[in-house]
Amino acid sequence: MKVIDTIFVGLILNVALVGCAQIANQPGMPLINESAQIKILQEPDNLGELMRYYSWLQTQSNEVLTEEYQYANNHYRDSIDIQQRFKLAILLLLPNTEFYDIHGALDLIENLPNQNKITPATIGFKDILVLLLEQQQTANIKIRYLSAKLRTTEVEVKTLQEKIEAIKNIEKNMMRKNTL
């Protein structure tokens, strides 16, 4: 019985391998049609370029960043080129710069000009960036609220400590009077 099972499995594998070889030798439909494949290869890597730009910005001094921001702000703010608007938004999101502005970057990204050249990757990048910026704005609001609450609590603690010290001084004075 075991020999028959082994022969049967071998026969099935043999037929499957011959069938796969026949399919591989036949010209068939490619998984992606050739015109789409050419379009994908010819489409510029916009997100890759943006990431290279961001990496380059990370290595620059504050003076260079300020010059880059001034140029981008003058030339890219009202541009219909999405790539240029993203570059300005990236500049606005650089931490520890005088032009850091989450709200301005969010506005640039959310209000993109209508173009038919927007790729799905660009739309996905925009959506992720908008979501992260909105979450960061919410977090910043919470931080400001909690910081204000902390300052208020610190003032209350200081006031209570002063009252405790005053009560202790009153008790000391009463004890001194009682001993005299």
C-alpha cells in the first residue's frame, strides 16, 4: 500500500512539473501589461526625491536652511507643482528652526492644487502626513494645557507650603509662650 502511495505522489509531482514547464514555454499575458509597466518605469520617483531632499536638509546649517526656506517660501508657496509644495512643507516641519510652522505645513499639504498628475503614492504620502500633523497639533495642544495645569498646581503647592510653614511658626510661638 505504501509503494502505491509513493508512486501516486510521484506521478502527481511529475504531471505538475511538466505542466509548469509547458506554461513557462508559452507566451502569455504578462502580469502587468507592457504599457503600464513602461509608465511605471518612466514615472519619476517623487517620494524618493522628497526623502533625498529631507536627508540633505538634515545635514545643513541653520544659515543654509534659512536661505533655502526663504527661496522656497518665495517660489513654492503658490506653486501648482505638488513636489515643490511638499518641499516647502518639509522645510516648515524642520524642528529647531525659526520658521517651524505645523499649521502652515498642514495648510500647504491639505490644499493641494487640482492636478491630474497626482500619483497614488503621493496621495498616500499626503494622507499619512496630514494625519501625523493633525495628531502632532492635538498633542501640542494637550501639552500646553497640561503645562498650564502644572504651573497652576505648582503655585497651589507653593501656597500650601507657605501656609504650613506659617502654621508651624504659630505653633512654635505658642509653645514658647507656654514655656515662659
